[in-house]
Amino acid sequence: MLRRASWSIDAAMYEVGPSYAWILAEAARHGVRVRLLLDDHASGGNASTAHEVTRAGGECRVLERGSTSSHWKLMIVDGATVAVGTGNLIWRDAPRDPHRKLPPQTGALSGTREWWGLVSEAPRLAVDAAQAFDTAWHRARPPLRRGPVTPGIAPGGVGAPRPQVAPLTLDVAERRLRLVVGGLPVALTLAGLIDRSQGRALVIAPYAHPRAAAVRALIAGLRGAVSRGVDARLLLGTFPESLELAGLHGSGVPVRCMDPASSTRGHAKGLVADDVAVVASANWSGAGCGGNWEAALVARVAPAAAYFADAWERDWAAAEQPAPRVWGIPGADMLRPCSPWTIHR
């Protein structure tokens, strides 16, 4: 998608590393207007990417961190093609086949589990995405002047999930697609879909922080779905900390965790609720479901929901059920059981 750009690339990303910086720089050198909006952190390649893109003639800005992050993964190419996803443009989140082949024609590459949605020929969606990008762009500032930083490449404890399947291409009515921008709006969208689900509510997230009010509300929604007979399950990308795990076990929602030893580490954030698929950038945390710059693509398209549900089920089958643990609390075996969200003072 990026290499096919003819005249413009607008990319709002939390992180872009050297594995993708060269594509943006190459486009800028060939006359494509490149606007790259990054989170204001230098680690992970952002500083060197900003330097490389601006040196090639593109523009780069950063959003002040403060209490929020520019955590979305939103790209608009030639004002017409919109991409919303869960992964950063770094090798760990998006490894590329050297021969530019796509699954299943290529061998499995080690990388985190990610979900993406690309939409073309949907003018209303493209306008919504452009307006959101422009709003953030005008609030951003140029990155601070500092020397380029090229980070060391670490595998990050990821595996190569199998099987790998080809991307799904569908013709859909634009009215069945919606873009949601902002951490809280994304969380409210997820909550509404979970509350209205009748058959299934399959969630994937890297982690879940039950101590955050918005996350507690989402977990409560899953618990309510389970109680009315919905197939509601939560798939985490890694094993949670002990206190978070205790809260999740107390919720009564089936939980499993992805393991690189049997598949890979999960970094996707998404939901399949009945015939609706959601691809989102928001983590299940206070910031991700709150003030962060986040984006989600909501597709009320049954074949798309089936595609993501099949991927979710494959990851669920390879995942592990975490065992509840309490560490380092003297006399923990004498603690009284309590409801999962009750705090005794």
C-alpha cells in the first residue's frame, strides 16, 4: 500500500522503525507528500525515522505525550485508501517477506499477532480519517532537534504462528463501515457491541488492567454476556501480573494467554461480536480506553467477522489457561475471598 502511493501518505503511528522508515523516505524523494505523525518518544526508532523522513523531503510532527500517547495506527494513502491496525511499523510487529510475498505463498515469519483492515473506494470513511488526522496534525509540533537514534533490534520473545492465511478481500457497502477515533470512544463502542451481543463476543488484547474503571466496565460487560449464554471469551497476548490475573479469574470470564512457545505473543486488539468485527489500536488500560489518540475500524460484515473469528479461534486453541497465583503475601492462604472489584480498607 505504501509503495503504491502516487501523491500522498498521511501516517499517524505510535512507532515507526528503520524497517519501514526507508519506504516513507523513498516516497518523499519521489515527490509523494509524506506527513508522518509520531508519538513523542525517541526509543524504538522514532528519532531516526523522523530524521530520515524529513531529510528526504517529508514532514514529521509529534504529539505531546503528557498524560496521553499518540498510540493509534492510522494511515491514509492518496486520500482514498484507509488502513487501521493494531501493530507498529517495526520488524517485530510487521515482519516482511524478502520476496514481497503474502501468506500462504511465503514461509511463516516470526512476529507478534496483529490485525489490520484496509479500505479503498469509501469516500466518507476517507474524509473521516483525513479530518481526524488533520485535527491531530495541527495540534502537533516538530520533533525536537536531536541526533538520529538507531535502536538495537530485539526479537521481543515472539514466535511464528501457523497456519498463515491470505488476506481477505471483500466488496462491501460503505454504510457497513465506521471509523472511531479516541480511546474513550473506542472503549464505548466495544462496550456497546458486547452488551448487545447475542451469540459471541470474542476479544483479543495484549493485556487487561482491571484496576482501570473503563476496563472494569468492559470485563463486566463480558461477564454479563456470559451470564446470558453468549460465547464471551478474552484472549490475552501475554500472561498477566498476579493481581490482574486474580481480578480476571474473579470475573468468571474464560481467559487464555498466548505463548510464544506454542504460537506467538499477541499484540492485536480486536473484537468479534456476532457479525461485527472491530480492529482497534486501543489497549485495555486506563490510557488506551481513556485519553489516548486511538483508532478503530468497525465492520458490520459477516464474512469479515468470520475471518477474524477463525484467526481468533486458532490462537485460542494454541493459548494457555493461566493459573491463579498470589505471590509474596504472608498468610495469603488465610485471606477471605471477596468479590473481584471490592477493595477492603
